[in-house]
Amino acid sequence: MHTGDVGIFDEDGYLRIVDRLKDMIIVGGYKVFSSKVEDIIVKHPAIEMVALIGTPSADRPGSENVEAYISLSPEYKDVEDEEHLKGEIIDWLKDKLAPYEVPKKITFSDALPLTIVGKIDKKELRKKSMQESS
């Protein structure tokens, strides 16, 4: 039965669902599970909501770059130096993630697109990213 979910078996033999297949990002042959990385990124105090997507890498055909769309917490919404904050977030993540899991691009957004049921619409974010890169 194909569900589109990605699961792993733990040491006790139990299956644990870790992500959706369409949300998995391939970076230089490594698998990046977006839900795992999002769970870590959202712990940064400046971040209210985050979504990760994979975008085609111009340098490596068949590989993707990790791109993060971030909605900032209210106390960070009026930050003057966005580039400094992006650098701070990336430096913070370098201690917590493998180098290939750290986003190569961060985009701040006032609100992330949501589906009818209230989940982040990654399909819409992928479309937006493709339009921006064209």
C-alpha cells in the first residue's frame, strides 16, 4: 500500500512516520526530512512558523537546496537588519543540524500560505519559489 509517508523502524521494531515523501529534500545524495529540521528551527526565539522546501540546485544537477520560509514572532517583526537576523538563525542552526540540512536560503514572510485544513501549503511555496527564480 502506497501512502506517500516516509517511516523508519526503531530498535524495538516499531514503525514511526517521520515525513511525507513529497516533502523530503535530496541534498547531494543525503535525505533531509523537512519535518525534523522544521521542529528544530521553530525553537529559535525569533521564529513563529517555518516551512522547508527543496529547490533545484544550479550547481549540482539532480540535487536540491534547502530553502526556509519563516514567519517571525511578533517581537521580531520590526527587525531593521533582516540579513543579520538570517545570519544569526543560520549560525544557530549550524550547531544543531548536519551541514546539508542547514537552509541555504531564508525568506521572511508576514504569513505562510495555509490549506483549507490549516496546514502550511508547501505546494504554494514551491510555486512561489519557482516564480521568484524565473
